Amino acid sequence: MTHSDVILHRGNSVLQHGHFNNRVYVMKLAPADIHDIIRYADDLARTEGYTKIVVKVPESSVEIFSNDGYISEAAVPFFYRGREPAVFMGKYLDQKRKEVRDATIIADVLSKALRYAGKKGSPELPDGFSLMHAAMEDTEEIAALYRSIFKTYPFPIFDPDYIEESMQGHIRYFIIRKSNQLVAVASCEIDAENENIEVTDFATDPQFRGLGFAGSLLHTIETNMKQEGILLAYTIARAVFRPINATFAGAGYQFGGLLPNNTNICGSTESMNVWYKKLV
């Protein structure tokens, strides 16, 4: 069953909200919209009964949000054109949502991931596998792979139409095939204005796990995006999931912080780790 929240534009900003993630997420904040967005997100959250608002803000605007009850949860240096940091800030309308479940597991996953710091190269693809940009004709298979892996997901990636539409926009998908079979996928969302990418949507068919495909996809995405002038890559990864945290730490990403109970993924609301890496 496909669920997802609504994405809307207000002024020059972009928000996602809904009962699926039970939150308002200000995905892109235009500086001129700040005061309007603070009011709008508050009204929306209170009217709908959401328990969290999360916003990605330039460091220079942190104080305005702090004064409105937001707390800083994670930071990505060099986010805006390689210069200004972005800070992920959260506001909780229900204090229970702030309490991190699985805190011991999350701490253990992070400490083990950090042991790999910068130590994993890009694994060679085994014989018989090929890695490429995804094309429009791949959308059905990509959606089917996502449906088979994730019980729930915060964006509608189970829908081939959404994937096709996102491909025509700012999202690039990369895939690994074994002859005709799609075995792994990942994507990146390009923020050309700020010269960064969010690397996301990793999935590998369970029978092909352990071959380092996430690392191969990540390396290819970085190489391609660097050539297009992208300065920084970051990701928001499931904090309890060992392999993906190890992949990013191993590829030289720095830990940026934890977003408590942030995202409905794999069947429940999970806390997420933020990782980032300067590409240039």
C-alpha cells in the first residue's frame, strides 16, 4: 500500500507534510519566506495535530528559529555553495516524539560505523554486473525493487509515475544490473543553486547483498556529480541500519548529527543520521 505526504510550494520555499510522517518538513527555505514559513508550519502542525516540525536552515537564520522553540539537531557545513552551513532544526509539539527509542543500538551502530572512517574504497563490481544511469524505461523495475525492500518510505518511490516525474526534475537514479535483472539502485537529488546533492533511496535485492553495491553506487554518484560542479554530498540515513552507516563512514563522510523519530521508513517512525562529505 503506497502512502506519502503532500509536497507544496509556499513563496519560494518547499514543504512536505502529512499524517504518514506525522510532521511538517521544510525541505527548502527561501530567506525572504522565513517569518511566514514559521507561522505557516506552526498553524499547519497545530491544525493537523502533527508532533514534529523539521526545517533545514542556513546557519545565519538559526537564532530566529531558536527563538521560536526550535532546537538544532544536525549540521552540514559547506551546504550553501560550499560556504554557509545548513542546520537541521526540530520543533516538537509532543515531547514524547523527542525521546530516542533504540538509543543504545543507534550509539552502537554509529561507533562501529566510525571505525570504518574513510577506509572503504569503491568496491569493484563483480563480473557480470554493470552500473549505469537509469532511464525512463527502468522506472517500473525501480519501483518494484523499492516495494520489495521497504515496508514504508517517506516519499512515493513505490510509484513508477513518481520516479519518472522525479527523473525529469532534479533527481538522478543509478542502477546495477546483472544481465537483464535490476539488482540495486540509488539516487541523488541535485540542488544546483546551492551546489550540493542529497544521496538517497539505496536498495539492493536481498540475494545480492554483501557485494558492496551501495559503495559502488555512491562512488559513481560522487564522480558524476563532481564533474557537474557539485561541491558537497550529504545523506539522511536510518540510524539503526548498520550497512548504510558503515558505507557512508567508509566512503569518508563525516557524521553531522541525529534527527530523532524523524521519518516513517520500513514500517515505523525512525531516527535518522545525517552524514556529509565535501566533494571538491
